[in-house]
Amino acid sequence: METKSFNKWGLLAVNGIIALVFGALAIFLPGPTLLTVVTYFGIVILLLGIAMLIAVINNIRHHLSYGLDLVETLFLLVIGFLLTFYSQKSLQVFVIIIGSWAVLLGLLQLIISFKIDPGLRNKKTLLINGGISLVFGVILFFNPFQAAKFLLVISGILAIFMGILLISVALKMKNFKGWIEEKTDL
């Protein structure tokens, strides 16, 4: 009674260990970890841009349309280059953009919450969410690198919990697989 799902416990355990390592790095070394994550993310985007460039060249050779793909490819190459080689500045710009978006979204939610009928149920929720979005955006806007490090620490804490959960599930799957093998041998 060999099932494929019970054979994957080792993969779950490895993913749990990776999550624990990332979580520990994110909590205890947030600055370097954040820059490393941004750099690797930039490398992935850069490689994707190179792969798309090859596809665009192939389209040109075969006289297929390539205009929109070329624009997207150039955009990915520029973003990948900036994230890879100017990680901290790119991260700050990205966080400032997110902060600006959160401020605008928060203001919009506050304006809408004041203009809707007071008897509606979701007015308080919209008001609270708008206030939280506004505060979050201002924090991101005025202190982008520290805010990004804080968010990384939060994700590190979540990664540690997820790592513990994955390892726990993996061990339960391993033990259950052994229990099933014992029962089938009888």
C-alpha cells in the first residue's frame, strides 16, 4: 500500500528547514538578508528578461509580431539590472511607491467612508482600514529601508512558524507511513 503522498515527507522536511533558516536570517540579520533577497529577485528578473529577449529575437527572425514583447523585455531587463546591481536604492524606491499607493488608498477609503450613508454596516470597517492604510503608507514613505526590514522580520517570524509546521507534518507523514507498512505486513 505504497502511496506517493507519504513518500514526500522528506521534501516537506527540507522545505521546513529552508523556512527555518530564512526565518532566522530574516529575524537576526534583516538588513543583509533583505538586500540578498532583493539581489536574487533581481537576478531572476534579469534571467527572465534575457529569456524573453531570446524569444523576441526568434520572433524577429520568423517575421512574427514582437513590439509589445520587446517593450516588456526591455522593462524586465532594466528592472532586473537595477534590482541586481543597485539593490538598496531600488528597494527604497519600490517601498516608497508602495507607501504612496497605501497613502492614496487610505485617503480614498477615508473619503468614501465619510461620504457613505452612516447606517451602512461596513462604514466603520472602511474607516478603520483607511486609517491603517494611511498610517502604513506614511511609515513606508518616510522610512522605507527600516520599514522593509521590519516587514522582513515579520515574514521571518511567519517563516519560522511555517517551518515548524512543515517539519511536524513531515514527521507525522513518516511515522504514519511506517505504521501503514507495519499493518500491511501483518
